[in-house]
Amino acid sequence: MKQIRSSFDHATISSHEINDLQARLTPEIGRIKEAWAAGYATEYASLSLSSDTELLGRVMAHARQAESLNPRMVIIIGIGGSNLGTMALLQALGHTDRSVHFADTVDAPYIQAMYDQAEAMLEQGDEILIIVISKSGSTTETIANAQLFAALLQKHKKEYARNVMVISDEGSPLARIAAQHSFSYLSIPQQVGGRYSVFSAVGLFPLAVMGVDIVALRSGAESMKGACTHETLYKNPAALRAATLYQLYQKGLYIHDTFAFSHALYGIGQWYRQLLAESIGKAETKQGALVHVGITPTTSIGSVDLHSVTQLSLAGPANRVTTFLTIAEQKDISVPSGTAFDSLVPMIQGTSFRMIMQAIVDGTQKAYEYAHRPFMTIELPELSAYHCGQLLQMKMVEIMYLGFLFDIDPFNQPQVEWYKKETRKILSHE
Amino acid sequence: MKQIRSSFDHATISSHEINDLQARLTPEIGRIKEAWAAGYATEYASLSLSSDTELLGRVMAHARQAESLNPRMVIIIGIGGSNLGTMALLQALGHTDRSVHFADTVDAPYIQAMYDQAEAMLEQGDEILIIVISKSGSTTETIANAQLFAALLQKHKKEYARNVMVISDEGSPLARIAAQHSFSYLSIPQQVGGRYSVFSAVGLFPLAVMGVDIVALRSGAESMKGACTHETLYKNPAALRAATLYQLYQKGLYIHDTFAFSHALYGIGQWYRQLLAESIGKAETKQGALVHVGITPTTSIGSVDLHSVTQLSLAGPANRVTTFLTIAEQKDISVPSGTAFDSLVPMIQGTSFRMIMQAIVDGTQKAYEYAHRPFMTIELPELSAYHCGQLLQMKMVEIMYLGFLFDIDPFNQPQVEWYKKETRKILSHE
């Protein structure tokens, strides 16, 4: 099968700069290689998800059960790492007739509209499935929504337990509630953090219910093991991407734009946004020295954003690097002729949309070269579960290498607790 | 009527720094005040749109005509400035049963799905309306899509001209085609650039067709005239926002995050993203000196992104300022009790979603204060056309003042032409 392809030809980093990092990264590459085989014991636990056949079996069994309920609407109640991976892959790959909604906020009008739709379905006898996802079970937004939709189910269904799936850490208060109330339940390995959890039940279960081929997805993820643990940087795209981002950061390139030339890939850009921001945005090194590092992720979509942020990217401060994300093969359509508008852009008569898009991608990259703006590229051979699995796995390993280079902990998020603490104080009238 | 409120209490800019800019801005404030009354002659032309009653009359007449067609689906064919304002306001305010789609790319699978839906409607006898928007009429993506959907209409309707609306500059090749083929046509004043065109026919016509109260929208925009041309900076929120952004930029704060605590306002963040990026991202001053200035706009959504980018915002490099965007009054719902999940976050029992959201907003701002991260706030009294009009108008004037302070032209976009030129070369096999 064709594999995703990464290019660094225009990353504007010298072989000297890469070689400087080879020695530093070699032991970390070894650690990641070991961890990939070590199960859930280490911080790198998420790497073991894609080969956990027992997990796949449990997810498949629960997905079949959900299939038998035949829900017309699925509401995923979770926030951040608990839904961004699912959201991204559904946007790229989802294909059932089920309507899917994400309750990821306490924005009243937004949630009310979702509630009204769910209620209308229940009233006409349709089934809905709610999936409550929280590692700790104490995320305010998630629990507020879980209460809201549980109350709705209770109102309409005597035995509503089969309409509820809970995904949480083993032994969490939320897991205990699932057991007490006979809700379906899938666990998250403790060491797997939210933003690395897309190949755990957090992502796999809702994706399976929505018709995504999770076997191919996992197999794509697992297929990156060789390349992403190759000890030579030039043959290791995850490490080479990390080394490039790190060296450019030293020169003041603090922004990383993921520029996807496909509407379907936008969600993957948004998933990576959290992964990069929360993993690498840190005040302190692992040893506690104050550093305030962090790369600001932005997501652009082509060709739409060529008419939006490109002026800034080409003319503004030289403070960003771009990753262009493209798909090689897709269904295509052609520009028809014989219409009133034919004469306006004569060169496109009969041309396929794919060829126009490719000309735009190439034209854009020429403009970036001309303006001396660095970029990397990633090309998916096609938009499939297998290749999305490859992409997401590579990105997660990239972030692990990047955390190592910055000497910060890419698995924690201490400052997120600040707003939570302040919010709890206000809600408790302390 | 209540007005939108701006606060600068946590902008971390001294009165000294503001006073320094008062003298510099005073003449520009005068110019903008004059221009607001001067019609379409100057670069500030867009300021005159909201009081152009003749424009309103034409738009209303055409909107009534479109109403009489009763289209079940509306396809807006345009890109960047030609659709972002409409997209933003529809997300915030749209309320008809018409399905609306944006053909803003040549992404084949994405456009194919839209095409299939349009064709299915035509086959069952429903009407669709296509709105082709391009100032020049030579935007490749727009014309490719115009040809595609025009051919579809021709296939299904003998007299399809009434299903087509064209919005373009007076005398453009696209305007001529509209006349030749008896398409409905509305003009854009030459001096009004795409990203400032939301109160021209570009925004007003599709908004009216989709049920937005464009009279209230315009009236909100016009109501900002007094405040946004007030000669005292402290009483002029547009100029004070510009002065704040400018002074923070001098200290290395190159990123401006619009953090909207409402899903409905996300599109306004995306509209402002283009406005800021393309207007202020410039290689040269008006006099041609090389400067490479630009502020990178990002858009966050609350509370979703508290679990995403906040770690970076609070702990990473001190390179950003945030504008929190909130809505004071909204429909509300409460957290019900008597569910399985009641015990997990005990303090929210019976609390309204609005109160939880307010606690989150306040908690977040406390965390920003604690981390010494600067922010401004804008509060809409409610989510209405009037207040959205105020907000968008204020933001456009803010950008004009900002362009003046940076001494760059906030109305052009020379580097966007680079990718267009390269793309045309490739398509023409030059």
C-alpha cells in the first residue's frame, strides 16, 4: 500500500542543523522504540494502543451492541482530548446516516438546539445514544451535559441504560457510576492522556459507531512504528519534523500553520492544534527552570485561506513555518463549458477541479519560496482510514520528540488547572 | 437600546502609552470622521455603506424577488471577503429553513457533495438560488464554481436566469455578463474592498434572503459613528483597541486571539481573522520602506478551547493579547438533578448553564491576570443584528486606525497576487 509522504526540501534548515540534533535525539528514539512495545506502563503509553487487540475486541463488541440499538442520533459528551480526535476523523471519514453532535461546552442556546433535536427524535420513537467521555469524570462542562441528556432519556425511556455509554479511567468516580447504573463502559488506560487518546476507546468507539473502519485506522497507526523509530533522522519523519520545528523556533519562528488543501482535513488541523499547544506550551523545563516556551498552532484551509491569511504569511514578520497537507488521489469533477461565465477565466475550460487545485497548491508553494518562507509538506495518497491513522500517529510521535528537544513534559497541562480552580471557586461561592 | 461594551482594564498598557498616541491619531480620527460622510470617493468608502438608503432599497427589492422564487437551497459562490462576513452573520443570526452552502474552493469532493444535493432538489422540483460574488469577476475558484452550478441550472431549467444573482463591481466583465444574460445584478462600489464589504450588497443581499434583519444590522453599524470618531482615545473604542494592539506589538505581542464564549460568534472571529491578517500583514510602509509587520489573528471558542490552547496562552511565550467576546443575555437552561451523574460535580446542581459559563469566563480571566497575560473584552448585550452590526463596524474602524499607526496600507493585499500569478502560469502551461 502507498504510504504518506513527508518532504522537507523547503524547510530552510541545513544538514548541519539536523546533524547537530541527531546525537541528542538518538537515545530518545531508543526510548520511544522500547516504549512502543512496553504496553501502558510508561508516559508513552498511547503508542501501545494501536496493537492492543483486547481493546479492539471490547470496542467492537460494544459497537455491535450500539448498532443493535440503531440510534438515529449520537451525542458525544466530552471536551478537548475527549472529542477532538473523533471530530477530526469523522469529518475526514465518517459515512453513516446517523446524525452526530458534540456537546463540548455549556453554551446554552447551542446545547438547547441539540436537546430539542434529541427530544424530537425520542418523541417520534427513535433511539439516541449518548457517549459520556471524561478521564477523571469531574469536568464541569461534560458532567453538566451528561446530567441534561440523562434527564432527557429518563423522561422518555424507562430502561435508558442501554442508551448510555461511559468512557473513563478505570476506577474513576464516573466509572463507578457506570457500574452502579449498568451503563455500557469502556476504560481508558490511566497513562494515556486525553490528547493522545484517539486510538483508545475514546476515539475508537464513537468512530466505529459512525462507520469508520477502525481496524484500518489502527493498522495505519501501527505501520508508522518503523519509520517513526528509525534511528537516522533523515529516515524518521516524526523526529525530522520535530527537529525542524525546534531549530526554526530558535530563530524566532514561533507559529506553525497547518495548511490543509481539503475541507475534509480541517478537523485534523484542529486536533493537532490542541496537541501542539497543550503539549509544548510550558512555563518550566522538566527540572523546573522557567522557560515559557511554546509554538502557536494555526490551521488554514486551501484554497479558502489564500484569500485570508496568505497576505500575512508572505509579507508579515518571518515568524512562522507552514506544513502543507494534501491528498494525492480523490474523486474529481471538471469545469463544464457552454455557460454564461465561460469567458471570465478562459484557461480553466474543461480542466478538472483536481488540476486547478494542484496548480493552486504549486502556485502557493512557489509564492512561499519566492518570499523565503519555510514550509514542509505531508501528502496522503488518498483519504482513507489507514492513511489518517498514519498521519495522526506520526503527529503524536513528532510531539513527543519535540517535548524532548525543548526539555519539557509534553504529557501534562498544569496551567489548564488554573482556570478550573478559579471557576470552581466562583461556582462554590468561596 | 443597550450598546456593546469594551473594556481595557487588563490590557496592561499605561495611560502614558495611550497618551503618546493621542496626538498621532487625532488627525486620522478627523479624516475618518470626514470620510464617514463623504460617500464612496475615498479609501474609507466602506464607512458610507450603512447609511446608503438607495443601496438598501435595491437590496430589499432583489431580496423580495428572491423570496418570490422561494429557493429551498441557496449557494453562495465567492471566497474570502466575498463570503466571510455573510458566513459569520449567518452563523450568529440566520434563521430561515433555507439550506445555505458556501462554494469557496475547488475541493472536488466537497463541491461534488453540494452539487449532488442541489441536483436532488432540482430533480424534485425545488428551486435553488446561486449567488455569484466577485469584485473583479476573475477569481479562478469562483468562476469554476459559477460554471459548474450554471451548467446544472441550465440542465434543469429552461429559464434559469432568475435563479442567478450576480454581485460585482460596476463595469466588471462579470457585471457585463449579468446584463447580457439577464441575471439579477447588484453592484459593489469600486472603492469598497472585499474584506470591508459586509455592509454592501455582498453581505446584505444573501443575509436578507436568509432572514437576517439587515435594517437593524445597518443601524447598529451606523450607531458606532459617534464613538468610533470620538477625538478622545479613551472614549473611542476602535481607536483605543488599535492603540493597545499597536503598543503591545512593539513589545513583541505579535498574536491576537479572539476568544469567543459562544459557538454563534465563532464565524465573527474568522471574519476578523481575514480582516486583521490581510489588512495589517504588509512588507512595506506606504512610502515603500521594508518593514514586514503583521499581527497573527487566532480564533478560540469558549469553553471548548480552554481544554485546548489555554495551556499555551498562560504558560508559553508572552507573545499574544486576547480579546474575550461574550454575550450578556441569552436563552438559558439549567442543570437538572435526579440523574446518575449528580454526584460528580456537586456544586452545579440546579445551576443554569449561563451561570456556569459566566463562572468559566470569570475564572479564565482570573487565570490570565494571574499569569500576567493581557486581555481586552467586548460584551454584546444580546445576540442581535443591531449589536453584530456595531461589533463588525467597530472592528473595521479599528483596523483602519491600526493601519495608520503602522503606516501601512490597510486596504491592499499585494502578496495575494503572487500565488494567483503563479497559479495562472501553471494553468496556462507557461
